[in-house]
Amino acid sequence: MTRRSQLRIYTLAPATADEFVAHFRRELVPLRDRYGFSVDCAYLAEDRTRFTWVTSHDCPDGWETAERTYYDSPERASISFKPGDYILAHDVTMVEPA
């Protein structure tokens, strides 16, 4: 198995950043864990405009399959908030240890 990691950088509105982080911790981290992902780190910029996090998965069937299974799950569809309502822009890329 090849463990892969993805870096995600979100631009947030400062007024709702703390609310997004609370939802992220309460709902998304445990849900990702249930689907075999780890959340390796998560940081909120002091100015509350950027949220950066890394998620990893062992990927026995590939990253795309793991993500599709997660995003298509009934649990993901029933979370109590819409992340897109908080995320103004995003930059997502696969990363590896350096």
C-alpha cells in the first residue's frame, strides 16, 4: 500500500472562519477517519483568512477511489453544513514528504 497525502489550502471569510473550523473538527475529521483518511495537521492563519490542512490515506484502490467513496457516502451528504458556503477559494495538491 502506498500512503498518499493531499495539501488543502482554503481561503475563508474571517467572520465565519471559527465556525468553519468548529464544523471541520466536529464533523469532517471523524467522518474522514471512518473512511480511512487521517487529518495529519490543520492550521488557521492568525488573520482568519486561510485554513490549511493535510489529509492522508493508504489508497489500496487509489486516491481517486478513496475520495469518491468518501464524498459519495450518505454520511458526507448528511453533514450539518455546506463547506462551500465557507470556502471562498481553494488550492488542493498531492504532496509527499521532503
